Amino acid sequence: MTVSARAMADATPDDRDRYVDLLRVASLGTVIAGHWLMAAVSGDGIGNLLALVPALQVLTWGLQIMPVFFFVGGFSHALSYRSLARRADGRPVYAAFLRARLRRLLRPTLVFVLVWAVLALTVQLAGRGGGTLTGAALRLVTQPLWFIGIYLAMVAFTPPLLRLHERHGWAAFAALAGAAALVDVLRFAFGVPYVEFLNFAFVWLAVHQLGFLRADGRIRRPGLLAAAGLAGAALLVALGPYPLSMVGMPGEKVSNMAPPTLALLCHGLWLVGAVQLAARPAAAWLRRPRVWRTVVAANGVAMTAFLWHLTAMLAVYGAQLALGMDLPEPATAAWWAQVPVRILAAAALTAGFVALFRRFEAPAPAPAPAAVPAAGPRAALGITLCLLGVLGLSMTGLGGLLEGHSATLIAFPVTAPAAIGMAVAGAWLVERSAPARRVRLRG
């Protein structure tokens, strides 16, 4: 049975941290708006506005808000794991925790992947996969899935990292941040090959660890955290080998995003401190019934909107080309004049996709822990396959399905069909790792 957003909002317990829900929606919404703005499509293909107008790269210090989403994830994961553990009566909870946290994430993601895989295969069988916009769409549409792969890793590592947090507090965060700094020293000062990829774990897990600290009320001086993070990022960019942009730029030798750098971690610190400074006034605002109902409604479809927003944007540009409309050169006055219209059209199309696919994001009750043979190892294997499959697909795209196009994932080549197979098999293993008896989870 589907519960309305109004009913869910009215049933919100008084002790729920509503600000976290707002941050989750706002961070995904900012990413969506940023992608719509940065896409610079012309007759020659799809470019990046920030690469064409380098002065705009400073905007990424506010618009690169994905650290806030991972920070919120840490907070929610801590609450959910502890809530489940309290109900477990000493039974293992890992499999039930994974299943509970992943159902609303994996179902809409797999539906998106399978729908696009069918479209990609149909286009390529028809011999139309080589067009400028079509080829770019098949390559780009899966790129944002990288963040889902990283998020899956955060879920998988929550239990051990939460134990470290409970034992060491800020020292656990400091250890991850120190490891990220050491990786950059080894990378830039000593030229150690491949070491930079370790920061996919150290940087993002450090941001995630900040969410644990918030869950325990241990971020008591957010202004100091924001100032230290902003100063650290500014110094690293000014004095070190780090670029200005906090998102990846085409052709750059060094990216702050892929792999993440210490500069991006400092950027995350400043964002976390900044949003924490706004927590108290925002909490009062979220007590208004209409505001809270809006946040609840948006939260229920945010992942679906994120998954389909690039599809909507590409459809807008495709419609312009199909109707014979001119595509102005990016960053010209004519191009800027079209930006509001394109964004409104993309938002309307995204709303249509949300209406069509939102059912797959509907929350479901989570299973209680029970004595299921090999549940923990099965769930661990499942989430590993999921994150490898999703990360692999974000790298390969859906072009070249028939030619066996591959990309290198952790030193091994992976094709799009293999990545899809891993993701589907992993989701099935996670789903089958927990029993049918259900409890409600917070977070």
C-alpha cells in the first residue's frame, strides 16, 4: 500500500532530525541543476561549460555538494544500524542492515540501467549508435552512477567504521584524513603509481565518518570546521598541484574528483561545517507543515529524479535537433538566453520520468535479523558485486555493447554486459540474504 507524502509528514515523530532530509534532497537537487547548467551541447558534441569558461570553475566550491550527501549518509547509516541492532537480541544484523539500506537505492537504479540497456541495444542494432548526440548519450548517461557505487561501499563499511567511531571518535576521522593526505604525498611527491586510487576510499569514507560524528552530536564547532576546510582547500589549490575546479575537467592532468584528493576532502569539511551552521534556523523552518510535506514528497522521489535527469536533458537537446532548431555555440549570449527554457523543459521531462518510475523507489519495510545460514557472507558478496557492477558501468557507458567495448576497473577490463550482470546478481544476493519477517527502521 502506498502512503501519501502528507500522511508520512503528519506521522513524523517529534525527535526526527528533519534537517537531514532537507540536506539529502537539496544536495541531489544541486547536482541535478549543476549538470543541466554545465552541459554544453553543440553540433560537434557535448562539452563542459566550465572548461569553456574557466572563470566559472570557482562555482564548484558551492555546487560540488556531493560531500554533503555522503555526510548525510553517514548520519542515516549510524541511526539505522543502531536501531536494527537494538532489536536484534544479539543476532547478526549485517545482512538485514544491507538489505534495508539498499532496497530503495538498488531497485530504481537497476530499472534505470535495464531500460537504458534495452534502448542502447535497440539503437545499435538499428545502426544508429554512432551519431554525435546518440553516441555521447550512450557514453554519458551512466557516468553519474559512480556516486551510487561509492555509496554502496559506504553502506558495506558502516559496521566496522561505526565501531571505530564509537571507540575513537574524532581520531577515527583523523586516521582516514591522514591516510588521504599520505596518499597524495606518495602520489605527487614520490610518483608512486596507482596509489591515488586508494583515495576513493579514504576521502569519501572520511566524509562519511563525519556523519557518525553528527549522529552523536560531536560536531560542536561547525564554524571552525568550515573555516579550516575552506582555508585548507584554498592553500592546497594555491600552492599545490591541485586544480581550482572541484569537479573533473576534460583534459586535466590532475582532477580533484577522480580520484579524490586532499583538496576535495578539505572542500567537504568546509561544506559540512557550513551546513551545520544553518541547522538551527533550518530546523525551525522545517516545523512548518507545508514546508515539511514538500521535503517529504521530494525525498520520496529524489533518487529517481537523479537517475533520469541526464536522460531528460539529452532529450531536450535531441528535440531541438529533431525540430531543426539551431544550437548556439556554448557560452555565447544566444546560448545563455536559451538556458532557462532548457532547464524548465528538462525539469518537466524529469517530472514525467519520476511519475513513470517512482514506484520503484517506494520504501519497503526492512527485514529483522534472524538465523539465516551464511546470510552475512552472502550479503557481503552481493554488495561487492553491486558496487563493482555499478562502478564498471559508470566507466564503460552503454556504447559499443555489440563490439564488446570495455574499461579498466581495478586493473581488470570490464564490459557493460558484465557490469550489468554483476549488479543484478549482487542485488539478488543481497535480497536473498535476509528473512521475510519485517521491522521498521529509522533513518
